[in-house]
Amino acid sequence: MELTVGSVFDGKVTGITKFGAFVALPENKTGMVHISEVAHTYVADISEHLSEGQEVRVKVIGIDPNGRVNLSIKQTMTPPAKREVKREAPRKPAPVKEAAPLTFEDRLRQFMQDSESRMSDISRNTEKRRGGNRRGRK
């Protein structure tokens, strides 16, 4: 059997690292399955999906000039079915109630609250830059 891109083999996991797993192939060849090619879902810890000595079906997805064989397990599996999203009929927006116009006193009160809040933020930030309340200075 010749290793060519696209061919599928049964192999045995010989080693596991944090970035993938090494699989023994026919004719004493070895390939690596990258962690992103293990499953169709996100794989945080490869040990949750594979273990040493486990038989796996792999597909050759690449062979680099140095002879390293890149493998995929997820390409040998059927992808999970996509969930259908139910679309509801668009709802009519609720009518917007117009607020009563603000009086001068209401506007002034709102302005003063915003102004006091901004001034306290500014003074707090400038104290941090200067070193704040340092005791023991004379």
C-alpha cells in the first residue's frame, strides 16, 4: 500500500502530545493527527478523545517534502447534522411612547448629576497618576 493524499488507513495511536497524536501506519510508517483534525467539535484536551494503543481510522491529508505524513480522523467521519434554526414571523415593533418634554428644572438636574459624576471620575484618575494621598509629606 502506497501512502498517497486522500487514502484511508486503519492505524494505532502510538503517542499523544498536547498538539496531536502519532499513529502507526502500514509498512512501518508513522503519521501525525493534529489536534484540530481529531473531531468536528473543539478539542481542548486530546486525551479526552484518544488514548495510546487505540485503533483509529485516518485519512492522509498531506505529505510534506521531508516525508512527514499529516493525517485526519475527522475527515473519515460523517459531519454532524446542522441544526435548523426556526425563524419566527417578524413581530411588529411596539409603538414608541413619546416622553413628555422635560422642563428646564429637570434638564438642569440631569446636567448637574452628569457633571458631578464626570468630575469625580476625573479627580479620581488624576489622583492615581499623582500618587494619591501620600501620608508623611510635609
